[in-house]
Amino acid sequence: MGESTKASATGLDSSIGTYTSPSWSGLPTDILLSILQCLELPQALVFALVCTSWRSAATVAGIPRSGTPWLMSWRDLLEERKDQVKGSSSVTCKFRHILDVDKVYDVTFPRNSFVCCCGASHGWLILVNEQCDLELYNPFTLAMISLPPVTDLEAVYNSEGNKEGYLYDKGGVYKTKDLAACFYQKAMLSCSPLKKDEYSVVIIHHDGSWLSLARAGERKWQVVSTLDVSSQGRYADCVYHNGSLYTVTIQGTVEKWDLDGLNGPAKEIIANKRHNAPILTRHLVSTPWGDLLQASAVLEIGCRTLAESVRFELCKVDSTCKIGSQATASAVLQHAMFIGLNHSACLSTNNFSGLKPGCIYSSVPWITERKYFLLRCHSWKGVKIYNLKRKTLKDAFPSSAHQYASYPPPSEVWIAPHI
């Protein structure tokens, strides 16, 4: 073959000059912006991580670069269900960013996979589907993993053999979708499901009185603990800290669990801090400096406004139930905490600009002591920011604070991208 027909190493033909292979990073900005217009927020955040030029285009399009948690809300879905509005094949949730409180992004989910959300952990959501079963869903990659079905309740089937409900609460029959909206109080992952054989899921359910576990690949939930509500209260929160599972009850009992004991799960009571004042919620927070903290929302009786009547108390989880050293107190005031249905997070305000130091960003979880809510605290709804130093409470998203029902179930969760 002659030289005139031989392709050169740098091009197709020397007669038409050199040819450079196309690069995705070299796409014109106007094309990148057109692509971004077709993406929903989670995919746009992934888009911005591809390369420098794509990140620049995302910045031009107004996509935030901050890695701080996003607030996801499905409150509109609750209103549709209350008004018996017939929905489409998809569910639309709202995403908001704490540093741009007035901007709202719509994100769609498959309707049959989303009755509500009961947790967010390691960048994944734990969703409750229409069959009252749980699914792990990553809104940034669209990956989905089905978890074991409900097996501790007797199912009710219709004449065609389809499951339509469960026997629950002293023999009452609940439709699967109705039970799905209230059966799970919180769910949490031990680690990312990308570690295929290592992760486990812990759930607080049965009105906060049960704690159950499922490991990767298992087909059935294992009941870890059940509480006598009349004497022990209900579980308020759970967290993984230094490789171990910790739980806290609304009465203040903190338990450390050995889930692989020879005789089944075994617990050790680490702390038992009680309050004379009513407690609305309790949360456990694993900190970057190695401490496990307990955050309690305390209701002060007799105050006129919510801002005056609710305060958060922090204590270190140990036998003293106090913050302890000055170093710990100082570290707390240099961090921001995110609590609610999510796996609690404690972020350095030096690394995440825009967050308020020494503040707790709280979305309302399930209120286990409902009598306090109904009688004394009608305004405990929406997302709040509590300043630990000033002892002040205010709305995190003022423009939407008035849109809540008087006694709403949880309808928001913090989720941070793990991409």
C-alpha cells in the first residue's frame, strides 16, 4: 500500500491536516447549558463533578457547588393524599438548599416507590413503597435496592390474591399504603450500599417500640429489640458511631449494641439522662473529633411563643451526661449539626462556608410524646435553626414556614450527596 493512502498517527489523512479526537470536556458552553436544562437537580450535581469545564457550565446555570446537605420535602404529596387527589405515575419532591432558601428544585420519583421517606444515609434515601416495604434509592445515580418485605405482620389479600393490607394495632386492618405512611419512624444505613456485602439497615418502627435489622443479601428482618412503651418509652433515634450501633429512647436511655453476639444482639446501657421538663425529640450525633453527643429538644412550659418555649440541650454520651471539657464545647461552636430523619451530621463550618457555627439545623422527626405536641407546641413544625450560644430558634426557610398543617407527620429530610 502506498504512502498516499496510509493514515497518519495524528490524523485520518495528511492531505486534510491533523485530527484531534473529540473530548467531552471540550463541548461548547452553550451545548453544556442546553444539557443542564434537561437535567433535574441530582443529576446536575453529578454533571458538575465530571470535569472543570462542566463544573464551570453548572456554575453559570446556577447549580450550587456546596457539599452541604439538601432538604428534600414531600409535603405536597401529603396534601394530595389528604385531599384524595389522583396523582400521575410519578411523585414530585422539592429540594431546597440552606444557603439559597428561596430557590426550589423539583425532583421526580416513581409513584409506586414513594409513599414517604423514613431516612437518609450516606447519600441514599430509604423510601417506603405502596406495599409498605422499604427501598434504598440514590437520587443522584438513580440506583435502587429493594429491602426485605414486611414479615412480622399478617397480610390481608383480596379475592384476586393481591395483598391489600395488614392486620395491625389490635386486629385492625390497614391498607398497605395507609400503613406505609406511619409504620416506620426512622431507618439508617451502617455504610454505603456500594460496599455490597458490608452494609446493614436498621429501622425504628411499630410506633417507635421496635428496633429491627437487615444485612446485605438477607431476605428477612431480624428483630433486635422491643420496648414496653408504658415503662421504657419509645426509641427516638439511632446512629452508627465508631463502628457500633447506638440507640436512644425518648426517656434518655442510650444503648450500645453488639449485633453479632453469640446469643443474638446484646446491649449495654451507656447513659441514662432524664429531664424534668417534657422532651420533644432526642438525637444522637457522631462528631468528627470522636465524641458521641445527644441533642435533646426540651419544651419549657408556660412560654408564649415557640422560639421561647423550645431549647436544645447537648451532652456527651458517657456516664456524666455533660459536655465536659472546654475543648469539646469549643469544637461544638465551630460546627453545625443536621438532625431529623437523616443520619445525623456534624460539619465543620471552616470546611463548609455559609453554615452558621454553633447551630443545629433540625427537621421535625416523628413526635413520640404526642400529648406535649398537641397541648403545648402547635408551632413545632417545619425546619428550624437553633443557635446554641444565643439560645434562639428560628425558621430555616421562612417563606414556606406557614404552609404546614397543625400536626404534620414528617415530610422533610436532610440528604448530602455521596457521589
